Amino acid sequence: MTTTRSSTPDSFVATAGNRFADAVASRRRAPGGTSRGAAGRLAQLLHSLRRHPGTVLAVAWLVLVILATLAPGLFTGQDPIDGVPAEKLTGPSAAHWFGTDQLGRDLFARVVYGSALTLQAALIAVGIGLLVGSLLGLLAGFIGRWVDDVIMRISDVLLSIPALLLSLALITVLGFGTVNVAIAVGLGSVAAVSRIMRSEVIRVRNAVYVEAALASGNRWSRVLFRHVLPNSAGPVMVLAALEFGTAILAISALSFLGYGAQPPAPEWGSLVSTGRNFLTTAWWLTTLPGIVIALTVLAANALSRALDSDERRSR
């Protein structure tokens, strides 16, 4: 007896598109949905800043540092390279806010111009860690199986090595210089970023709208980059803000050890290193650049905490 195959398509597949649309719509109606738009997120962020004045101060400091990086001439008219030998080791004054160094160069001008080297290196480091770590975390969390095992075991090995020691080992291979230091610091943060991204992808990939998108016949790559990645990136962006401060600290430490920009290039870490030879007679050479580094790192950490609070409320 032959059975006639039903021409009616499977009900699950037939209604997959409707379920996907319903899932996306319900998600947008949720308090943390994506339909809030940029204006809604900006309004909530401004409200959060008003309730946390410390975060406002942190953002203001970071804005000043960024302005110093982009337009150092707005802050000082002194030359960071050439000095006046007759004014060497002069303490902080109205003419020289941070004093002068052993060659008569204005220390405030060197700190301002040095912000470009330090922040550019930090941005390169964060960019490398974010790009490579996010890609590995996406693949590990979405594909799973042996891909997940291999990537996570490599991450475990990298996390077991102290970050500074790993950076020193990479610099030995890459060579000295600000860019090589930034690459080394960025590669050292890949493992942490990949683990955070993997955990978020595992959480998102089981959502209704992701299953409906797959059932609708979308390619896995389209689902991964259009639905999974945007909804997994929040905690990674928070980590990126935290890693920015960590990168500044690591790059300054490596520059202090002599692996970064070579003199007379002004870099925050090298400024502290140069001033240690004059601690007894010119305390400002190490103290004031060190305070600038500390304030920038603390400001990045405060911004990271504010972003984390906003991310938690939006869920």
C-alpha cells in the first residue's frame, strides 16, 4: 500500500518566520530591548552620569587627555624636546606647571605631548585584544565541540601566565618600540576577552530569536554576525573600557623598563623612569607624571564600572 506524501510543509518550518518576527518584536518591547535606540541609551547614560558625579569627573578627565592627544597645542606652547639648560631642575611654578627636567625641558609639555604615544599604544593594544579575542570567543561559543575545547585550552594556558611576563616574552620576539609593546600587551589580553565573549555567545545562542532565525533558513554566519554578535557585545565593551586602563598601566610599566619609545620621545612611562635618577633633588619628575598615569587609569576604571551598571540594568 503506497502512502501519499502530504504536500503541506512541516508546521514548524512554515511558521518559523512568524515566530522569528514575534520573538524580535517581544524583545524590542522589553525594557532592555534594542528598540530603545541610540537616543534612549544616551538619555539613560546621561541620567546615570548625573547620579554619579565621580563618573562625570572621570569622563571629564578622559576628555582632557584625549584633547591633549589630538591637539596638544591647546594646553601648552612649550617645546617638549628642546629645553633651556639654564632652567634645568626648576620646581613647579607659574611658568612651568610641572617644573623642568635635567635638560631644562618643560615637564608639563612633555606629559601633554607624551599622551599621544601612550594613548595610541593603549588603543592599539585594546583593539588587538578586542578583535582577536572576540573572534575566538564567537567561534568557541557558537560552534562549540572541539573548536571550543581547543580555543579554551589555549586561553587557559595564556591566563596561567602573568600578563607582564607574557608581554615581556612577546617583546623579546617582536623587538623594542611603542608599537611592539602595544601588540604584546594586546595579545596578552586576548584570553580574557575570548572567555567573556564565549560566555555571552553561549547565553545568546539559545534565545528564541536565534533559534527562529536558524529555522528560517538563514546561514549560520548571518545569524552569528547579525543576531548573536550585537547581543553579546555589551559585556565585552565594558571589559574593553577596563582593559584600556590596564593597557595604559602595562605600557607605562614596559616603557619604564626601557622597552617602549626611546629618548628623547616623551612617553609617560619613560618620563617616570628618567625622573627616578633625581628623586632626592627633583621629586616632581616622577611624582607628577605618575599622578597623571594613575588618574587616567582610575578614570578608565570608573567609566568601566558605569558602563557595567548600565549594561546590567538594560538586561
